[in-house]
Amino acid sequence: MNDTTASRQEIIDEPITDRDIPQIANIELFFFAYRDFTADPDRILQNLGYGRAHHRALYFVNRKPGMTVADLLGILGITKQSLSRVLRQLIDSRHIAQVEGQSDRRQRLLYPTPAGRELILELSWPQSRRIDAALKSSGFQNDATISDFMRAMVNPSDKSPADDMIGAARSEESGDRK
Amino acid sequence: MNDTTASRQEIIDEPITDRDIPQIANIELFFFAYRDFTADPDRILQNLGYGRAHHRALYFVNRKPGMTVADLLGILGITKQSLSRVLRQLIDSRHIAQVEGQSDRRQRLLYPTPAGRELILELSWPQSRRIDAALKSSGFQNDATISDFMRAMVNPSDKSPADDMIGAARSEESGDRK
DNA sequence: AATTTTATGTCAATAGTACTGACATAAATT
DNA sequence: AATTTATGTCAGTACTATTGACATAAAATT
């Protein structure tokens, strides 16, 4: 089982460089930036026994109060059964409330409670500050340029997510995923 | 169990805006950008039965050929037992090879094989192209500004990851995490 | 009015992956 | 000779996501 010493010819000891992958430095930076970007809220969430799924669910409900369960499923891209647990916990902890749809009483419209609003602000503040600080320290005059870049990074199929994230992230249809 | 109709006073129907969180649009864009950024390699990986852990392990080994298992553990931030499975699979599939350390024969230095190099290039190309295209379409003259911004997004504690990612991501020490 | 579809939710079984803790081996260090 | 280090493995556990089947109520269709 000791196949430790591979014959010298089979290995490569040259690192990848930007001659192989022109944007290698930015790929790496993007990875680390996102890791640290999510680390702040992750810490807060952990103390509540929540994970990123909770963060996302709470976030979107705060961004589009009154969205349906189907809308949320479409955005999160998880199964109904998975969302069920997450949503149940957020409802039990009074971060999210369900309201029967007026026109369609089958619907359970999702709204943040004051506690849910407070929590999402608490989670978002560190992220906002981080971006703000990074913009300033990297000498951006305004943040339009970064937004343009970020927007250009998103697939055309779900473009303008910030403008209308619901319609955007909703490229897949609702119902159980296969 | 039907607690669907919360009393109206407990809910909030105003969306969060940039008055609550100044960088809300960029937070969202960052989220979608990263999601799509990782979706390309994820698709390729899935066909091989691999996940992101494999991608990362393979990436770092390609970036610093000859790194030790302990180095890799430090960067990935997972336990030895978890890495074990991932590394075993990558070794069995001949994407990574282990070579006995010369000065310290306890070490199993990790190197990419030609197949491993080929795979990481295949995974990285779409990401590089995406960044490149985004830079151009958002009208950046050079990519230095984006790099500066990204670098500023990273925690000071593990700064300059692209310059020396090993030393950078290695802030935690090796051994089983607690 | 009867039937079908839709929106939501739940139960049961399974799979993947991470974790902890204990332990083993070989080689380096003291 | 004793201790520490680098690596690896086994067993058990936990969490989370998945699939599939099914249930209810309400809307839409015929």
C-alpha cells in the first residue's frame, strides 16, 4: 500500500503561473475574499445554531417580504424537504412569520419579524463595512465600477440579480428538483 | 400546528434597502458572482465524482508542488480524517502523487501528475475567462484595480494570499483541529 | 359539482461528508 | 532510550442534503 514514491517522471514540480492561467491571481484573491466575506456572518450564525442556508433564507425574505415558499425554493436551489427544516427553525425562533395569502389562501407568504430584521442587519453590517472599507482603501472614487464588474461576473441567464433578484435567481422552476 | 397567520403587527413588509445597509447591492452581487464563478468547475467536478474539497486540494498542490500534507491541512482548514478521503481519491485517480521527503523521510510531499495538472487547468480556464471577460466588459483598463480591491477584502491576518498563499492561509497550525 | 392541478408540508430511508477520539507506524529530535 | 513529529487509519457520531411517497387544502378546470 505504500505507493509514496512515485517515479520521478510522473510528477510536475513547476507551479501554475499566470502564463498558464492569466487570471490566476484574481482567481485566488476571489476565493480568499469570499471566504473572509462570509466568515463574519458565519460566526454569528454559529452561535445561533444556524448555517448559511438560514442566512440566505432570512436574507431573501428580508429583501422581498411577502415572497412565497416556492419563490424561496427557486432562489435557494434546494429541495422542499431541505428548506422545510431551515424554515421551520426560523419560524420557531420567530425570525420569520408566515401569513396566509390573500388572493390565494394556499400560499404562505414569508415576512421577517422585527427580530428577523434585526438579525439580518446584524449579519449584513460586517459585510457592508468590509466592502466599503475595501473600496476606499483600494482608491475607488465610487462603487459603480465594482458593481459593474460584479454584475459582469454573473451569468447572463440570471442577470441583474440586484435589480430584481427574484426574477433573476428564478431561472429554475419550482417544485422538487430532480 | 397551523401558525400561518401571524398577527399583522409582528411582521415587516418593507424590504431592506441601501439606507439600511449601504453596500446591499454589492453584497448581493458578490454572492451571485461567486456562485456562478464556482458553478463552472463544479459541473466538471461532478462528472468525476469530486467536490470542492477535491478542487481546492488539487489547486493548492498545483500552485505549490511539493507541499506537505500538513501544509495542505492548514490551508484547507479541515481535519486530517477528512483530507484523508479526498487525498486518497486524488492519489488513486493519479491526479496527485506522493513523494517521500528527501531531508525528512516522514513527509509525503504532494505533487500534481500530468493528469492532475491537466485537470486543474481545465477547471481554472472557465474561471479565468470569466474574470477576463468581466474586466473587459466593465471597462477596466488593467486588472490591477480589481486585484487591489480583492486584496483589501481579505483579512489582514491572512493578507497577500496570492503573493504567498501558503504562508498566508497557514495562520492556523497543523494537527487535528479541536 | 366533480376532477385535476397547485402550494405547501411531512415521513421515511439513504447518502455524503464532516467531525471527534483513539490508535499505529516510522522517522526525526532530544 | 525516550519523546516528538508527520502521516495515516479505524470506529463512531452528527449534520445536512437527497429522493420518493404521500397528505391536505385550496384554486383552477371541465
